[in-house]
Amino acid sequence: MTESRYDVTGMSCEHCVSSITEEVSEVPGVSEVSVDLSAGIVTVRGVSLDDEQVIAAIAEAGYGVGGLGVA
């Protein structure tokens, strides 16, 4: 299982959390999405995660990604 963290910009409420969780959960290989609204961090866990697909899903939800890192 891999864990990646993404710095996400533009999140301000629980609707933001729901939107990101819904979009990222649809990416193949994703098993868990955790959003820390106050820190602006999205943590994704899964198998064979594709960073580009996760970033595209976050963008599809309407948010920007400032950086990423594998934990």
C-alpha cells in the first residue's frame, strides 16, 4: 500500500472535502482518501497510485495542487 500527500489550494468548507473525496475515490487503485481541511492536505492511500490521475481528479473537483510527496 502506498500513501501520497498533496498540498491542495482553494479548500474552505466541508463541501470542498466531499467534492475532493468523491473525485479522488474514483481513481483506479485508490482505497482511502483523507482530507485535512485546516492544513490543506489530501492524503491518498492505495495500490499503484498514479499521481497524475490523482492530481487530475483534484483539479476536476475545482482545486489546485501546490505540491506532493510520497509518505
